[in-house]
Amino acid sequence: MDTYTVVTRYGSFFIIEVFAVWFAVKVLKRKKLIELDTIKKSKEKWINILLKIVIGVWLIIINAGSIYPALLDIPYVINKDYKFIKGFAVSSDTGKTDVNWHMRSFWVKSGSKKVYVEARTSYVHVGDYIEVLYLPNSHLGTVIRRTESQEVQIGRKDELRIYFSGNKIKIIDRLTNNYENFLVALLKNDAEIYRMGQGISTSGLKLPLIIQ
């Protein structure tokens, strides 16, 4: 597991908790969060009330949704007892710029197992082969191996797409979003891809497919 990712995540949560303590003291002592000399005291009072409500709700959400799961993961971090999954990305994250230090969220599927992961990596596309170490509660992870898919359109362009990843491929039905994984044996040039008993002509390699 990447130490930088763990330290920055837990460090940011620590700062939020320090802020939460400061906020709680202000609320309990009924002190103002801000003072505005340019408006009436009655308006200043309502602005402070509104700020306390908004900040309080935000702190509840982030504590319940992010910080509490991260606390449950502390024993896993201390013992370096990380979970592992290897499989294909079944969701994509192409926000921001395509660099590997941005935190991205995506789903990885291996057989019947499907895991949500947040990790620092470059663009993630459906069909990418990914191996990830992750924490089971917060789903914070580190990509330890990845092979980007290469998209090649086959058959009717509006229905089928094939993703190459090492010696594995994935065919996706764009109309239903269903997919199947296959083990590929590369043979001679000039033939077809077989899917569900039907040959689909291509101008590339002959790829007899065996369902995993």
C-alpha cells in the first residue's frame, strides 16, 4: 500500500477532526463563527445560525461516510493486512488531467466479486486490467499493476466493442452494457472472432475465444 496515499488521507481526516472540535466548542459556548461589522446584528445572528447548520451537517456526513470507515481500517493499516483484487475495470474515471497523482474512483470486477476502489492513477477506462491493494471499509487503494485496454470496434459499430488487455479481452454489448471475459489464443492472420456461436469478421488477427 502506498504510504503517501495513506498518510495524506489520514492526515486530512485529522485536520477535519481538529476543525470539528473547534466548531463544537463554538457551538456549545454559543459563540459566533464570524463577525460582520457592516450589517445589522440581527442579520449577523441568522448568518451565524445558518453557517452552523451547514457546517454541522457537512461534518456529520463526512464523519459517517468517510472518517468512520477510515477508523475501522486502522487495524488493517497497522498490521498491513490489505485486501487484494485483480480484474477488469467496469467503470471509468477520466476527470481532471491524465496524470497518476489524481485520486480516482472506479469498480473492479473479478468473477462474481465486484469492489469499489479509490486510488491514485491515470485515466481509468472500462476494460482496463487492474491489480489493487485496498482497505476493506474506506476502499482506499493502491494500483500495483495495470494494463490499459485498447479499444477496437468490430462488427456493427453501434453494438459491439472489444478491449484488448494482455492475453485477455472483453467484448461489450453497448446496447445492454453486458460483457463477457475471454481467454485469447492468437493464431494466424485473416479470420474472425467468435462470440456466442457467431463469427464476426475483422481485418486483423484470428482470435478463437474461450469463455473463462
